[in-house]
Amino acid sequence: MSTSTPSTANGNDSRQFKGDRSPCGPSRVLHVRKVPIEVSEAELISLGVPFGRVTNLLMLKGKNQAFIEMASEEAAITMVNYYTTATPHVRNQPVYIQYSNHRELKTDNLPNQGRVQAALQAVNAVALGGSASGGDGTLMPGQSPVLRIIVENLFYPVSLEVLHQIFSKFGTVLKIITFTKNNQFQALLQYADPMNAHHAKVTLDGQNIYNACCTLRVEFSKLTSLNVKYNNDKSRDFTRLDLPSGDGQPTMDPALTAAFGAPGIISSPYAGAAGFGPAIGFPQAGRYTTLSPSSWVYGDVHRVKILFNKKENALIQMADATQAQLAMSHLNGQRLHGKVIRVTVSKHQTVQLPREGQEDQGLTKDFSGSPLHRFKKPGSKNFQNIFPPSATLHLSNIPPSITDDILKELFAGTGYTVKAFKFFQKDRKMALIQLGSVEEAIQALIDLHNHDLGENHHLRVSFSKSTI
């Protein structure tokens, strides 16, 4: 795209959209790169509304690009300055925003602009109808940095750590207080910057923490600051780690807090969510030892079927559709036994067991009654202990007689490279161990979860988000 003279973007000349890669002076038209192809108009418009009114949008899905036109150059400058230091994410992918050398967007004669205009009207009405921005596209003074959050359809437990991981994507979270009111789980959350609060509200209101459940309702609080007296699993001041835990509440050791966290992702329901069953497909699946429930940290495996004519493929039936989605989102693309695992949604709702007397060469197995399931107890803290695969593993249920050398030798003797190890400072029943790679850690978890350490203790292994 030429940068010599400002021009009007009309979408007709494809040569104009090579990328706006040369630095441009401030303009109310902004160029967005690395846009996920499945993104909606409303999601892109939501990037701009915390800074003012968005007046037009041009999406170039084939090029993974878009142009956002703000109501004023001042709003665009504020937006670029902000996103220069805090990279925005759309559909969990980073996008990059810079000035365009276009001064306005002319899109009247382009297809799909009716839908764009409808989205512009809807999102601007929601954002500007509140107290966040004025009609001239500037932020109103005194906007509260505190959000009130209600979680509806609470099918799975939602903890303070879950909320922190979700909302911290939009800025620095200072304080959180959780409580139950009118039989609903609610929270108050304070950001460092009111702009972060507005962006989080626009993006997260109405979204689901898990597929088809745990729906977030987000609104601004009348409070402008939160007073947190205790740091525990109900309230937290992230600027004051010295606060007491309060009577009857467990102290949240910083190292322990880092070992637990959000159980998944923010995701809108699948289209036709009612038809999304708990079965998922695993091309290049491998052996039962790989697929057994002892190796699963994302849900309880009920049944496994290795396909007769494609033994590198398998069907896995989880306890429910949400657990299937968690497993799919965390395991797809990971490497195991030197191969890349591909995980997709299966068209089958269940894995059928062979009829009595039917020979299937032992390719189907039922794990529904396994004592090793991690999530069969309602409200289990294991729901708060779900992370993507990483080279660092969290070890627990370690008896007092087991030393660090014994555990390091256990992993090294099984063929893994131990790079680092440490016990938790205040609880030697738990430890972190860092291995040579993520692939090694996945295999080690499969091999050593439920390993008998003696004294009626079996080692529990899961992925950690911490490093040593």
C-alpha cells in the first residue's frame, strides 16, 4: 500500500491491502493484521469501542486483515497507543493494530456491508449507551474500573483463579471478591485501568467459560474501589500478598497459587451445541496405556475404541461434552511418540461396546467404573487444576519419606531428562519437576501418574503453568 498520499479505502483495488507495513502517520482508519478467519464483525468492532465510537469496518477475510474506522483521530491514537503495550487477542489469537494511510473507508457498494452496519449499530449502542464513552468518541472521566460478574448456568465450579485468568487477558487485575447472592455465584473485580474494565465487559458479557454453560454476565459496579481484608479462595488483593487468610480460610501460598488455575477457555457454544456429544476422534492415537483414564487430566475417560481398519485412529468417549472440548483444545497438535496428535469432534455421540460374543480383538475398552477418574466428585478441586501440556509437571500425594533424589531418580530412570526439581516450601506433599520437553512431560505423566510410592501413597501427576 502506498504511503505517499492519503487515500480512500474502497475495497476495489486488492493491491491497496498488502499490509500497511510502512509506518504511517496518525489516521482515524486503523489496519488490523493476523485476524482469525472465523472472527465476526462484532468482535472486531469491540476492539475499538473502549476508545470511542466505531464508524465503519472493512473485513478482508481471505487476507486475514481488516480496517477499523474510528469517529475521531484522537480515539484512534488512544487505541493504537494502548494496544502497542497490550496486544489484543481475538479468538485467543493475537492481532496487530497500526495506522492506515487511508483517511476514511468507502464501503457503500461492497457486499456484506449491511451486516457490518447492523453490527456497528448494535455494538456501539451497547457500548456508548452506558457510561463508558461520549458521543464524540472520547472516554468519559470517572468510569469505574470495578466490574460486577454473575455466572449463570453454573454447571461446573468457577473459582477466583478461573476469573483471574480470564479477565487478566484484558489488563492488570488488582482485586477480586467472590460471593453468593440470590443463589447465584457472583464476583467484584477491580482493574488498574477503567479502559481495561470496559474492554473486558464488551468482550466477555454473554460468553461461556465452558461449552454451553457457566455464562458470564458482566456489568459496571457502582463501586470505584474494592477493600480486600483477606487473601484466600474467596477474596484476593494481588497487590498485597502479605494479607492474612482470615478465620477458617486456607492461606494461599504464592507458589501454590501458581500451581492452580483456570480449567479451560472462554468459548461461545458450538453451533447446535445440543448435538455436541462427549465423543472425540484421535487420529494417530496409539495404545490403551496412552489412552487410559490415568493419563487424562482434562476429564474422565469412559470408553476407548481403536478403529479396526485404522489402528492409528481411535474414538474416546469422555464423561460429558465439556470435558471432550477441554481435551480437544489442549491436546490437539501435541506430539507423542514422535507423532502429532490430531483431535477432532466425532460424529458419534457414544462409543458402542461390542455385543456379547462379538469379537473385536480387544480394540474396545470400558473405563466408566475406573477408580482413577479425577473428576467424578462434584466440586472437586481438580477442576481448578487443568493446564495445557507443559514441560513442568505438578506432583502431589508424596509421602514424607520420599526425597527429591528419589523422585528425580524415578523420572530419570524411566528415561526422562530432569532439568529442575523443587518441593513446595510449605507443603512437601507437592513438588514441581521440569523435564526436557513438553513431549517428554506428556509421556512421563502417562507412565508415572498413579505410580506406587509406598506407604499407601500413589503419585499424582498433572501439568503445571509454573516454571522452576
